[in-house]
Amino acid sequence: MGIIAFEWTGAVLGLLGAFLLATHTTMSRYDWLAFLGANAALIEFALAIGAHGLLVQQRGFTATTLLGIHRSRLYSADTQRLTAVAAQQGAAAIGTSETQRSGRRPLQAKPSRS
């Protein structure tokens, strides 16, 4: 990829990240991925042209982007959803196996009389 491609990729991804952030919708959490792509492209651009100030700035932006990814829990949203589904299925399986083993339904609390 040429130097100009890194420059334009960084610019477009940076603008996309800013747009996603400004819309404040369910898609906004993906702004961090656009920013991370922009950081990577602009770091390559800065290295290619020897712009040390831009390089330092983009490395700093990369650190704040990684913090944003961590705080948004973007990386674990699917993991949390799968864990919740597995826990529900596990609880249902435990109740079923107890019924099958004993031939009786598990004990349940009786409603209190007021």
C-alpha cells in the first residue's frame, strides 16, 4: 500500500469514527474500531514520511483508543451474551436431570398466606 493510501485510509476511518461517536446510536460502540484503524494507518503514514510529531500523536491516540475499547466492553459483549444463554440452558438442564433422576419435580417454596 502506498503512502497516499495510508494517509487517506487514516483520514476516512478517523471521520467514520467521529461520525459514529456523534450519532450516539447502538452502532456508536464501533467507533473505537474505526479509530484504531485510523491510528494504524496514520502511524504507517508518519513512519513513511518521517513525521515524528504525528507519530507521537498517533501513538497517544492509539493508547486512548485501546482504553475506549476496554471501557466500552466491545470485545466482551458477545462473550457475555453467550455466557448468559449457556447459564440459562444449564439451569434448565439441571432442573430436567433432577426430575428424570428422582421421578419427582424439584421442591418449590409454597406461597405464604397473608
